[in-house]
Amino acid sequence: MKAAVLETSYRIVVTDVPDPEPQAGQVLVRVKVCGVASTDLKVFEGTNPWALKAGDARHGNAPNIILGHEMAGVVEAVGEGAPERLLGRRVAVIPFHPCRECDLCTSGRPNLCRSMTYLGHNTGWPRRKFYPGGMAELCAVWAESCKELPRRVEFEDTVFLDSLATAIHAVNIARVTKGSRVLVIGCGPVGLCLTQLVEKLGVEQVFTSDTYPLTLEVAAGVSSTRCIRADMDDLTRLVRSETHAAGIDFVFDTVGIPETQRQA
């Protein structure tokens, strides 16, 4: 099969690699779409975005990583123990797999598993010739990580599911209320999903800030948010002025650098 292989930092080649075979509990997915996330860019540059979270000592990257984790496709084969009903199904894929055995997994926090295995990176995998990812014609994934797609959901839409799930989780944790005032810092995919979600909840005012004109233009095109150039305008002064000194009830910082934390 063809795959986009990160041979080493800053060097991707599209080349032939062996077709993967689904192991026990896995299925083989014929990939239809795969997004490009900021994580992929970090791996491309040679950093390991999972090193601290996964407790993985390999802060660098192994050679021959097939990039990509925001993927969806059609199940083409099933391994031993995987449900036969998935054959031929359209699925989106959760791109990580906890061990289910460590203290974090057994205490109901598998998202923090120290032995997490990730698609699109070498973290959690034993040494191998090619590390699996979504930028390939085929990818073997865990059956329990496959979520069937309704027919009304196009494959192209699924590349936003990772960002959308993050946004929904954040809104649920914050308990955003109708009639409140919200600021979303950063207009990446998560920020854009957040902006649209809080509008659907019926908030009174939504502000969005970023330093890139194009992302603010996109935000204005998908919502009625008040867009602010954070590198040119005084964010705090504008927000206080346009809320008549009431300020903000909920701030979502999707950038996460010290400067945006101070703004929040």
C-alpha cells in the first residue's frame, strides 16, 4: 500500500509499505480521509507531543512514522475477536488506546494512561519497521476505537470530530449558561468549534481573538462572533467596553501560552 512516511524530521516520502494485518481485537480500515493536526506538525518537526502525558522517556521520534490520526474509512477485514458486524461499516477512529491495566485506567481515568498507544506516532508501540497512522491506504486499528458513522455524516466532516469532542467536553465542564458572555482565545479548529457551540447554547455575546487575519475571517464566516486581532487591539479594553463593563463569564483559552493565560 501507499503511505506518507516521516522518515526523519522534516522529511516525508510517499512510498510503498507492507499492508498491515489486523491483530486480535483489531480491524483493518480502508482510509478515506485523514486530517492534518497541529500534533502532526510537531511530530514532523521532530518533537514528541506525548512524551510527558504518556510517561514515555523517548522525547524524540523513531524513524518511519506514518503520520495522521484524524481518520475515517471503511472496515475491510476483522481480526480474531473483533466483531464481524463492523465489516463494511463506515467508521471514525479514536486514535489512541489505553492499556486498561494501570492504576489510572482501573480508576476510571484511561485518558491519562501512562502506557497509551497512539496512531501517527511511535509512543506506546514496540520497535517496528513502520509505525501506523492514518495517512495510508490501510490502517489496522482497535475495534473498540471504531465508531460507526451515520450516512448523513460525510467522511470529510469526520476530520473535525477530534476538535469537536474537545470543544463539547470543555463546554460541558464549564457549564456554559444561556445569556452569558463568552471569550474564545484562538481560532484554530477547537476554537472555531467552541465559538459555534456556545452560540447554539444561546449565549448573549461571543468574542473571539487571534493574531491571524485568515482565522478570524473564518470565524466570522461560521458565526456571529465579535472578532478581535489580539496583536493589534487591546483585548481587555474592547471586551469591557462592548460588555458595558460587565466583562466575561466564561473564557476558553485554546492557545495555552503564558500570554493568553494572563489575558484570560
